[in-house]
Amino acid sequence: MCAENSSLCLKTNVRIPIVQSIQIFHDNYPSYSTITRSDGFIIRINECYLVRKRNENLTSSQYDIFFIERLWIDNNNVIQASGFYYLRSYETFHEVNRKFFSNEVFRFPSINESININSILRPCYILDTGTYCKGKPICEYSSRILTMDLFICEYRVDKSAKIFTRLPKSKHNGCNMKSYCFDSYIEKLSIKRDYQ
């Protein structure tokens, strides 16, 4: 069976089921906390990933940022993920003179659409300003994280992407800042909102 379809191999394909599901979903598919894709890429819930644009005819080289809240396998044996997107400043409606950090993103409300995990390209990290200035996480896939994969998020937007609300501390994605998985800067960064 492994030679025919490597994603069905129980020895090389890691699927960790959630022991106790907090939410009950209407589709009754079992949820997983971790799933390994057929190319060996590990995908986990409560992490952010860069995914291909939803609108394929866009010519922008930037990808969408997607936070995974749930992983499951549908009836067609296709691994699906659901969660919410982060929007960049140019994807929101705001005053012309409002300034942003160059890598600032905004949490968009959860949606009821799912994505195929094959559209996931690589992990990215969403940090609050305090953590962003102290250092950056160490990625398990490569020794260094690209600066273009680090983002700052302090606000969420409504479904129309017009109203900005400050995110409470409890809604920020946690980041382990232990020395074995966080590369602290020698001197704290000083950042400024100067991007329009």
C-alpha cells in the first residue's frame, strides 16, 4: 500500500488525532492536531502558514497568511484545513494618512471555508510588537527564518475590513521564547509605523 500511495502509509505518514475535541463540528469528521503531508511537510493546528492566493488570477507575488484552527480528512481522502486569514494593510479600508508597520497584518474573522493542505507553502510567524522587537522564533525546517516570513499583528478587522479593533493579549498567538527555540537579538529593535 505504501508504494501505491505514500499518504496512506501508516509508518511514514504522521496523523495525530485530537484526543478530546473542544468543539463539535457538524460534519462529524475526526479532527487532527498534526498531519504530515505526502512530501514530509508537517502541518499543525494553531500555527500560521503562507498559502497560495485564493484568487489565482492575481499577479502579486505575496501569499495569503492562514492560521489553522482545524485539520481533518474528508470522504474523498483529501486533507482539509480551516481557520482564518490575516490581511495586509492594502487589503483593508482605512484613512489615507494612516500609517502601518511595513510587515503589519490584521486578523480577519473566521470563515466557513476550508483549504486543501497542498496549497500551503511554508510556515510564517505572527508576533505582537513586544515579541517582534525582542527576537524571532527558530524554525524547525531551516536554521534561519526569513524576515519576509515575520509579521506584526496588533489589530483585528471586521468582515468588511473597515473597523479596526485592538486585539486583547489573550488573542495573540503565543510564541515560545525559550533559548532553544527563540533567537533573541543582542539589542532590542526599535520599530516605527512609517508605511502607508
